[in-house]
Amino acid sequence: MRYRQLLLLLLLLSGIAGCARFMPSASPSEPSTSGGDRNTIVVDTAALTAQYQHDVAVALAPYWATGMTTSVKDAVLELRVPQDLLDVHFQLVLALEQLEQAEADDDETRIATAHNALAQLQEAHSWMIQIIP
């Protein structure tokens, strides 16, 4: 079980590092040039952050409403993550994975720990639970 968790952690870290390295522009057809012949892709980080926060709230809505985690982690893993929220994203994915494993093992102590981790993330980042019209 520990080997599986370590492997999962390494895969998540490599995925997050890959996401940070390849953050495409919101408008890839309009790169700006700077520094001579180099093209630089400009990312609107405020827009990316706002979109990420909205998408996380939508992805987590079934969990907050029912406590069910079915496909929530997969939806969160598909999101484009702004660099300043990589740590939050990692904590969120890790808590969801721990909850899935605890539920599969029917371990009430680990389930409660994972629920607490998610609740603490939500308290620290109120945008994780929004009323979606």
C-alpha cells in the first residue's frame, strides 16, 4: 500500500511539474515578441486563476452536495492549473486520492482524515464552494 502511495505521489509531482512547464496562452495565435527573434507566449494569469477557481468549484460540487467522490478527482486532474495554485491543486488531488483509497479499504479513520483535509482546504480557499447558477 505504501509503495502504491509513493508511486502515486511521484506521478502527481511529475504531472504538476509538466503542467507548470507547458502553460499555453489563452490566445496562442497572438504571441508577443520580446528579446529579438524569440516569441514569448503571454498568459493572462488572472483569467487563468479565475477560470481554475470556477472549474474547481464545479468539479467539487457533487462532493460538497453528496459526499460522493465518483469522478471528482478525474475532473480536477483535467484542469489547467495556474502556477500560483499548484500547491493547492496538489493538496486537493492528494486528499481526493486518500479519500478514494480509504473508501475502497472501508477505513473510517482514514475517510474522516481525508474529509477533514478537504474541509480545511475549503476553509482556506472559499472559492472551492460556490453557488453555480
